[in-house]
Amino acid sequence: MSAIVRTEGVGKKYRRRWALQDCTLDIPEGRVCGLVGPNGAGKSTLLGLTVGLLSPTVGSIEVCGGQPAVSSAQLAKVGFVAQDTPTYAGLTVADHLRMGAHLNPRWDDAAARRRIDRLGLDLRRRAGQLSGGQRAQLALTLGLAKHPDLLVLDEPVASLDPLARREFLQVLMEAVAEEGVSVLLSSHLVSDLERVCDHLIVLVDSQVKVSGDVDELLDTHHRLSGPLREEQGLPSDQSVVWSSHTDRQSTYVVRTDSPILDPAWSVTPLGLEDLVLAYLTATPTPSSASASAGRGLEVLR
Amino acid sequence: MIWMSWRQARTQIVAVLALVGAACIWLAATGPALARLAHRNTYVYDLLSRNDRLLFNGGIAVLALAPAVLGIFWGGPLVARELETGTYRLAWNQSVTRRRWLAVKLGFAVAATVVAVGILTLAITWWAHPIDGALGSRHGGLPSRLSPIPFAMRGIVPIAYAVFALVLATLVGLVLRRSLPAMAVTLALYAFVQIAVPLWVRPHLVPSTSTTTVISAGTIDGLSMDDAGTITLSTRVAPGNWVLTDQTVDAHGRPAALPTWFNSCLPPPPGPGQARSQAGAVTSRGTLDRCLTRLDRAGYRQHVVYQPASHFWPLQWVETSLYLAGSALLCFLSFWWIRHRLA
Amino acid sequence: MIEFVLDARSGVSPYLQVVHQVRRALRLGLLVEGDQLPTVKDVVASLAINPNTVLKAYRELERDGLVAARPGVGTFVTKTLADSSLAAHEPLRRDLGRWLGKARAAGLDDESIEALFMSTFRAMNEEIA
């Protein structure tokens, strides 16, 4: 399977601060990839780089086999729903569709109108008069109707009520089932990502902590709890993601490809939310196995 | 993209065309009468009604402001508004590259501005033509079209000013990313340029004519004395010429002040209760003539540098080219900025 | 046509929930041979889950021989589980009933009974595995 997004050592610097550092990713096509991390971690920056609104300070990025935003053909391959789903407040819904039809070569007007119809949006209503959920649906329609290979969404449901959120994801998933479009969306609500994503990227403090297939991640991460034990006491093929100790007990979240054989550990299942939280709250500990010391933070691929 | 530019600018275009249309109707209604009046009378200035004079000055004001207003209010938000509301994230994801997007948007605005200001300028020039530079029999008159202020409102330069203001505002909006600050900064920059050009640049755009005249009653138009007691002479110039320098030079050709003995040539100001008699006037006139002859023999001349009325159109073309060249440079900068600095 | 529900909090992965719900429907006779399962598009449009999840579930059911996918048409049931309904295992049911009676008599409450069953069940599975 070819990669829909491929980055190599990408970094983005604003004045003095690095918003994104050393990002190397390989996102396969045909997936719904979730990008999760706390606010300010660099999610919007990474997404901005994929759609060409930003250009990297260092490193290279390749989207759908080409440089982002470099030509009309390239722009046609990528759809984008930005944060707060921007629309032209003064233009009507119909105007937005017309804009899309004029400006996109692969525009499917019939499908767009069908969708708008199903959503019950009034074509003559100005975008500024729509509710938040309706605006988000309009932005989604605009992004989907141009028939992109990749649809990028920046926290599309963050400010929506539960019903609007559910409806948005329903429309999105239906489009994925129907058209096979790849999706890259960011969110800080892991519960939503759990439903829709089959690929995950965790971004903390401008760096990628982990990236991979959701099933594979869930299979290879385990929560171990047992009597107090130092990290050095763990086998070398288990890399520690997160640890917590009391005076008697140790709890670890480890990543390993081999089974846990030590009977002293009780292994409890790890859901996706817990896995993400482990990475988000991981305290920088010197790794016992990895030689990438000197960086403090574990960077796992 | 053309449809999109039109749709986004729809309200502005309609408003501007409506105003221009209204102005043209009013001008067309009053113009022919004015032309007839001017045709029949040399000192038409006296015959101008208050309304006409108001319209004349109004026309000047409108044409002074129109290019700036149009350019700044349209160009300022052109890109800045999209940047500050965030809609650029929608616009720049459509399958149009940024530069093409800017090119069409800006091009559309320039075209519309040229048409609107062009029509307005033509109309007002046509209307004011009969009375430009009109003189009154005793005093007063309207400035000729070559003098700095009306020059900026006749012919074709207003169009170039408008395009310049528009492109400048767009670039400033691109850099500052906020509409209101962009409009304010552009206004300041534009005002500076509009003051600097007539002062320092325009006189040199086309070679001026310079003459040296003998000082006599026939050539001198008037005397003036300032608070310090210095007297300056002003030469009689044909109407329609734009005087740049008018100074007294001595026998060696250097600018010099009038000799001190000249002060006694002037008739004393009438004292309280002293009536000015005919005889007194004749005497003072005779004294003045003798003084002027004495000046002439001493080698004093009046040096005048001016742009003749015939240079009106050459000056218009050169200044238009200058502003359009400036606009092209700013355009280029805008394209560079949007591609390389806004990412 | 059956309809799926998703319990986001159950800790069971979505695709397994789909598999279980199909099996349960088959056992209860809600689905019989020849019935069409909901299309991936419809499931996804109502549950807002990843299409690959549904595909994975349908593929597993196909591997188990319960359904068959017909490209371009849909996925259809090929085998009913209603035969292996409770009626066929009546002796087992009676044995279980007797064991439950004994557990109650020993003083175990519901949770203890369940815990006892689950731990024994798991231990047996591990032995087999």
C-alpha cells in the first residue's frame, strides 16, 4: 500500500519556537488516521503542512505523491476542513457550492446538492446564519465534493454538540465507505477517534510519540501491574511508555512484540484512550533499552 | 475565480457604479449650460453662480478623494480580510494556487477601479473644461488645470492614483494581515506620496521652460511685502502656465533680494484720515516707474521657471506611467510575499 | 434486516461487537439463510464507525463459514446457527441448572458465581491455548 502522506524529518519553526520537530511519518492510504495530542502540541501545524498552508522549515513532506499546494492538480487531490470550519459568512450555501464548482476540476455538483438536501440545509441561507453544526456540515460537503484523494480535518467536531458531532462523523464515515477517500483528522477527544480511526499518531510537545495501525498498537501495548520493580529490571525488548510507583507496587505501560511471560505481572487490557493517555502523561525517563538517550523523551515509531 | 471575485465584490461594485452614475447624471444636467456661459463670456468667473462654484470645488474634492477611497477601501480588505477571518483556509484549499487567486482578485479590482475612476474623471474633466482657469474681470479665478491641485483631478492621472492606492493597500494588507490597520497605514503612505510627487517630482518630469525678463510695469504682475519688510515681485504669467520659480536675480544671474533703496519707491500706506487723491496716485505711479527703470539699469532681472500650459498632457502621461510603474512593482512584491512569506 | 448497536464503553472492540451481534441474531433466528446483512455503507452511516471495522467483522464471519460476500451485491447468510439453539443442548442446560442450584446452596451470591465461572472458563481456555 502506498503512502498518502510521507514526511521526513519535518520541522516548523515560528520565530523562536519549534511548533513541530523531527517528524517522520508514513501514513498508508485508504485509512482513517487520527492525530491526537494536547493543545499546542503541533497538530494544526502538521495538518497545515499537509495541505500546503504552511511550508516546512526543515525536512520534506510529500502528500498524494506530490508537493503540497504546488499546483492546481495537487490542490485538487487534498480537501481541507480547517479548525472552526471557516466559511464566507456573507455568502449563501448555494454560493459556496458554486464557488466549489468553479474552482475545482473534479467537483461533483450533483453529489454535493444531494448531500445538502439530505442534511436539510436551505440553499438560500447565508453561511453566517447557520448553526455551528450546519456550518461544519457545509465545510465537510465542500471538502468531499471536490473528490479528493485525502481529506484533512483539523478538530472538526471540537465545538459541536453531541448530536452534531455524531451526524458529522456519520457523514464522514459514509463518504469513506462510498468513495474510499483517505482521512487525516485531529482531535483531542479520544472517544471519537476510537470509533472512526484505524491508524493513530500521538503528538506531544511538537514531537511524534507513536504512530501506527490501531490494532497493532493495541496488540503490542500492555499495562503491567505488580510488586515494586525498577525499570532496569524489565526485559530489554519491552520499552516503557509510562510508569507509576507506590512504595509497594509498580505499574507500567510497555510496548513489546513478544508476549509477557513473567508471572509476577498481572496484565490488564489497555484501551485506546488509556494508551494515548500513557503517551500524553509519560514522564521523561532514561530508557533502559533504547540507545536514544540524551533526549530524555522516548520517541517511538 | 472570476465569478468568485465578482461575487465577493458585488456590493462594492454596485455601490460604486451607482455613485458614479449619479454623479454623471448631475454633471450632464449642468454641464452644457456652463459651457454656453463660458463660450459667450471671457470673464466667466464673475458669472458663475454659487452653485457652479460649489460644484467645481465639489468635483475637485470628489476626484481628490475618489481614487484614494476606492483604492484603500477595496484594496485594504482584499486579502487582509480573508487572513483575519480565517477564510483563506477555505479559499487556498480550492484548486487554485495562491498566486492565481491573488492575480484574478486583484486584476478584477484594478479593472473595476479603472472603469469607475475613468468614467468619473472623464465626466468631471468634460464638465470643468470650459471654466478651468477662468478669470474674473477684477479679481479671483479658478485655478488652471496645470496647477498642482486640479492637475491631480484631470486627464488620466486619477486612474493611475486609484490603481496605485489599490495595489498599495493590498500589499500593506498582505503584510499586516489586518484590514483596519492596513487601511490606516495605506492612507498615511498614500498621502505622503501625493504630497511629495507634486512638490519634488512632477516639476522635473518634463523639462520646464525658463526665461529671464526685464522688470517693468508691463511685465510685473504685483508686489508683496512681508512682515520683515522684504519686497517680492511676481511676474505676469500667461494664464494656464504653472510657475515653479519666480525670483529676482542680479546682474550676475544670482538670486538676490531687491536693493534697500527700493523700499522708498513704494507709496506710503494711507494714514488715518488722509484721503488718497488722484494726484497722489499718479505721483506714486511715476515714482514706481522711475524705480523700475533704475532697477533695470542696475541689471536686475526676473527669472521665471515654469511649465507652459502645453505641457499638460505630456506631464499627465509621464506621471501616469510613473504611478503605474510603481503599481507594477508593488504587484510584484505582493506576489512574492504571498508565495514566500505567508507560509 | 438487522440493525447494529455499539457500546462504546464495553471495552470490547467494535468489530467484535458486530461479530457477536451477527452470531446472536443467527442463534435467535433473527437471521436465516439467504438474508442480507446490512451494507457496510449503511452500518457506517448509522454507527459512525470505520468501514474497515465492519469489513473486518464480515470477513471473520465469512472465515467462520457463516456468511458469504457477493461482490457488487452484498453479504449474505449461508448458515443458520438456530440448529445449535438451546433446545439441542438441553442436557447441558440441565447440568448447568443443577450446578447453579448447588452454588446458591453453598451461599455464593450472583457476583461470586459469575467470578467463579469466568476464572474457571479462562483458566480452561489458557490450558487449551
